[in-house]
Amino acid sequence: MKRLSITLLFLLACGCLYAQTLVKGQVVESGNGIRLENVFVKDMTNKQITLTDKNGRFAINTETGHLLIFSLPGYVADTLYVVDLTQKHVELKNQPIQLREVTITANRESSFDPHKEYPEVYEKAKVYPLSPSTWFSRDAKNARRLKRYFQTEQEERIVDKVFTRAYVGSLVPLKGQELEDFMTLFRPSYKFITSNNSESLVAYINDSYKKYKALPPEKRSLAKLDSLSH
């Protein structure tokens, strides 16, 4: 019985270690190898999340059989089925720049409350003076980066609710890709949206349209600008 208990404890310990396996890798832009920062990485099975650093590197708790999703505005999201625990190399394909891509939820219109969806991030992001690990540990630093990321995402969603295609299209004579290019080029900041009224926004859009028309044709299309930069 004692030997059986020891065996069970050993198996449980191994299972815990296995479940907490840290898989590392790097995300780059397909075709040129540019390292991509702030790629949102999510394990769809255990809901673990992380961001790539300035060198495109990431580390996430996962295991074989799990599905990882990599997403970044301006790039086609990619998935990776974890078949082993070796170093991963992920390439994201660049796509024509359009209105901000959905990076966290599948439906942009749905409400997004990261405090409810990822409470562990905010808990790990807390700093306690007498706890050095809350300052320097990898998990704590990653949590603080995610917290800033979520804050930016929430701010951008507020801009999206105001600066809509229907609203902007009612003020300027643009449609389709031209409208999307215009809205991306002259997208107002969160600070502007929250510190100005509707009249100021109308004036901003009209003034931006004049600037847009004054641009050479080749500089009005973000798709062309993107291809020229490569």
C-alpha cells in the first residue's frame, strides 16, 4: 500500500509538471524574417495567454494536443497544433492594412471585459513591496505587459464605437477600400475621442478629408504604401 501511494504521488507530480510545460518560440513576418512584437498568443485549450517580446519571442504553458492561436493587427492570424514540445517558429503573413483586426475575441461587437475573462492577469500584475517575485518574475512581467495590452485594446474599442464606417461614410464621399484607407490614415486617438464632443469630431473628419484629397493618389492607398515598403 505504501509503495502504491508513493507511485500515485509520483504520477501526480509528473502530471502537474507536464501540464505546466513551458513551450518557447519566435514569431516573424513571413518572407523577410522581421521579428514581430506584441503578437497575442493564446492556448485555446487551457486559456493561457502571452505576448511576444521585442525580439518576437514567446513562452507559454501548454502541452501536446493543444491549439495555439497567434494574432496581430495587419497580419493573417495563424494557428499551431502542438505535436511536440520543441522550439516553435511561427510566420505570420502580412495583409493589406485595413481597419483594426480583431485580436482577442472573434466578434468585435461583443463586449470585452478582460478583468472578467482574464482575472489571473490582473492578480499576477500586482506589485507587493515585500515580495520580490512580484517585481522580477517572468510571470509578473508578462502579466503587466498583458495588462497594458488589454488597456490599449479597450481604448481602441471605444474609438471603434464612435469612428464607424457608417458615421464617417455619411460625412465624406468615399466608399469601399477608399473609405477604409481614409479611416486608417486619419483614425483619431482615444484621447481625442474622449476629450472632444461630436461637433469637434465632425470638424476633424472634414479637415482630414481635405488633407486626404491633397495627398498624391499613391499615398492614399495603404495597400500600395505597404507593398512599396517591402
